[in-house]
Amino acid sequence: MNTQNYLESLFGMTGQVAVVIGGAGALGGSLATGIGKAGAKIVVADVGEDACKTRVAQLAGEGIDAAWVTVDVMSIESLRKALAVALKPTGRVDMLINCAGINVGNSFLEVDSEQWDKILAVNLKGTMLACQVFIESMLHTGGGAILNIGSVTSDKPLSRVFAYAASKAGVVNLTQNIAQEFATKNIRANAICPGFFPAEQNRKLLDEERVANIMRGTPMRRYGNPDELIGAALLLLSKNAGSYMTGSIVYVDGGFTCSWF
């Protein structure tokens, strides 16, 4: 077996279907591209129709088989509609990637209860509902793999993102509970915790002082590029390379979580 065939046997996803919720965004879009280039058919599920269409056009331009569906992660009916669309090609969904997320930055005493509730609803409840809907299907089609998105703030304090950090800590805990619950059902659940990847939801928080603090706390002294999440995602989602990985939390953070100064 040559190198290409060997890597294909470990990481190839040809014939599989992956639903990327939040796939129109920066991180979700990069993951959709990487998983698609590994051979999977991609279903981009996001809140905005135009954004979904734009992402699918980008994927198609790179030779990736892709479809789209709008979804509201806080609505179980909307998630079931997304599942129905995803089931059309092969009758199964092999991978669910939960990338939907929102963030608002303020001091603790300025945390607005409505903002708190909305952030936890989208980031945590939305992830839970999506997992419920797609796991129910996976149980009838032989299993699958789930990849959730945590954050370095899941277990490290970071100022001005209190609701976001709490929601991502919940996502990590939820991921491990799902992994334990369905380990004997051929359903694996893992999470990636990204470090600092500038995107729509956090760019407005990056003032000069915050950037300096982030760089000082990140040993690699730079931001992450969304494409740098793809390798970890392929490992965790792969049926072969990641077959014994469930409940794993992988930090892709330039060393932020190992820094002590």
C-alpha cells in the first residue's frame, strides 16, 4: 500500500455525509472544506440562506459535493428539517459538526440577563438539541461521529466573555456525557477547543490591550488560522484513525492552555 492509499484508509471520508451546523461561518466553513476535501458530501446548515448559498458555491468551486439548508438551532422542528435534507443522499448522516455560536463581551457586572440566556441557548442548548435530533437518527443507521466546538475558555478564565465561557464549559461537559452514554452504540462524540481565531463573533472584542494579553499568553505568539482546525477534526471524525477516540477534548490553541505566564 502506498502512502496516499494508506492515508486514505485512515482519514478518507468518501461516501459519507457530514452536516456542518454553522457551516457558513469562518470556522465552520473551514471545517466543511476540509471534511469535503476528504471525500464527504457536505450539508451546510446555518441561519442565513444567502450565507449558506455562498458557502456551498465556494465548496462546489473546490470540487466538493455540497448542499444547504437553513436552520435555527434553538428549534427542534428546524433541526429535524435539516436532518431530513441531510438524509436524502444516502439515508444516513455519518458526521455532525456543531459550530453555531455567538458571543458578547462585557464586564461581569454589565452582563445582561437576556444576553446571557441567548448565548447559552444558542451555544449550549443548540448543541444539545442538534445532538439529540441527529443521534436519534444515527441509532437507526449504525452510528456516527459528532464533533462539538468548545473553547480555551471552557476551563480557563478570560475576561469579558462570561456567558460564552460558561456555555463552552457546558459544551465540553455535554460532549463527554454523550460520549459515555452512546459509546456502545457506535456513536462517538468529541470536541475541539480552539484558541484565538479571529472571526465575526469575536473580532469586535479584540482591542489593543486584549490583543497584547492574548499574544503574551500564547506561546506561538500568533492567532490561529481556521484551516489549522482541520487536522484535528479529521482525526476525531474519522471512522478509522479516530475509531477509539470518544469523549476526547482536543485543544488547538498555539499553546495557550499550557502557558503559565
